[in-house]
Amino acid sequence: DQQVKQNSPSLSVQEGRISILNCDYTNSMFDYFLWYKKYPAEGPTFLISISSIKDKNEDGRFTVFLNKSAKHLSLHIVPSQPGDSAVYFCAASGPNDYKLSFGAGTTVTVRA
Amino acid sequence: ETGVTQTPRHLVMGMTNKKSLKCEQHLGHNAMYWYKQSAKKPLELMFVYNFKEQTENNSVPSRFSPECPNSSHLFLHLHTLQPEDSALYLCASSQAGQGALKTNEKLFFGSGTQLSVL
């Protein structure tokens, strides 16, 4: 049973424009959400996170928005750069979890 | 460099072979994980070790056998695998508390072993 879903397998955006990645979850107990970035032949690396007490967290060009009532979060990358081309995974955990539940990933391609 | 090292990076094996994947973390973490990533699918948790004790076996077939001799090392022993087991196997670690992720905790991943079963 997939509790974290990324329904867009790929996204293509022009350099300098905004990239918006979406993620939906079904488990209402999730209270911590993360985005990981993965380049080919490398493991995922942590990008940004948000806890359920917030609805927005910003780190440089990256902003994560959380809508708890809709069980939806999104990652905004502004402006997009060629080095942002990667696979982005959404992940979530609940208060008693010792693991993260991941989505299937969205492949972002930033065009020059 | 994430502080989590996996070897080998690539592995090709036949269905009758026995091989092992190795993971080592240099972060002083207490929990280690094996995840499987198949193409276009979510990362799938296989095993969790917390303070060297296995706390989860996520319905993984017995042809995968984990071993955690200490909190810095984790192995995944493979035998009689099937072609559908071909995937990227990722090791991760976290600080972890007594069986649960702490608030705002994250996992640190190795680069993975790309496994092909012929």
C-alpha cells in the first residue's frame, strides 16, 4: 500500500523558470516530510524538510509547502538551474516511525 | 560524500551465486537500513537495524539475509536470487532513538549497489 505518491513521473522546465513538484500522502499520522534529490549513480541526498506544525519552509531557491487538510505537499525550485536536473523523491514519517516512506520520484530536466 | 559507503558499486551475478553487499557508516549513527529501488518505483524498505538489533523485516524473501555485526557495518547476503531482484540496493543510516526516528531526523544514504541478476 503506497502511502506517498508522486503522480508526475517527469517534469521538463526551462532554465530560470520555476519547477513545481507535487506529492500526496494518505497516512494522516505523518508529521514530518522530506525531499531528497538523486543524481544517476549516486544515493539520494537530503534537500529540504518540513514538519506538520508549519505550512512553508524555505531554503535558498527551494521552498516546500504543506497543505495538511489536502494531504499534499509541493516543492518549488526558483529559479531552476541545469544542475537541478535529477530525480526528486518525496518522503514522510509519523511520530513512532523508524523508517521513511518514499514516493516513486519525479525526474526533473532543466533545459538550457 | 555522505559518510555512508557501499561496496561494490556494481554487481552482476547468476541465479546460483552467493554474494554479499557491504555498507559502512562513519557518522556515529545507531540505525542502519537496506532499501531497494526498482525503476520507476518508490524506495522500498527491506530491513532496519537499530542498535544492532533487527527491528523490521519488511516481508523480504529469505534469499536476502542481513547481518549487522556492529552499529557501523551492515551486510546484505544474497543467494539464489531471481532476475526480478535486479535493482539498486541502497544502504542508509540515521541517528535514531529507541526504535523511532527523532523529530526532524533524516536518513543519510550511500551511493548504492546496482545489482543485475542473470
